[in-house]
Amino acid sequence: MKIFLTTKADRQLRNLPFKMYTLLLVRIEELENSPFPSQSKKLTGREGFRLRVGDYRILYTVDTGKKEVTILSVAHRKEAYRR
């Protein structure tokens, strides 16, 4: 699978402290091999999945036909589900 980051997710990721940035980046890269890890959950009320990494959330969608994972948002849990 290929991984794509939206401009919003890229900006959010780059504004994080370095330690959290590297931890989240590793988890995002793991989605390339396994887009549905056991820790991920389907979002209710909208399309996509969420992956918990400490107090941060990675919100993403998967297109199995195109074999693409699109990272929509990377944010602290307080801000992650706001649109």
C-alpha cells in the first residue's frame, strides 16, 4: 500500500515535538504493510479509521482498490475529532 498525507496532516505532524513526531511517523509507516492493525478502530459518524498513539490520534482512510492509505489528521486526542 502507498501512504499519502493530506497537507493538513503533514502540517500537524511537522508541528509536533521531535520525539512524538518520530513515534507517529513509525506508526504511519507501519500502515503501509498492515492498514488495519488490531489497535485501529472504525470511526462512527464519518468515513475512516483511527489509530491511538499515546495521547495522539491518526485519522486515516483506506482505499483497497487503489491500495492507498490517506492520512487525514494527526492531532492530540482533544482536537482530533473536531472538523
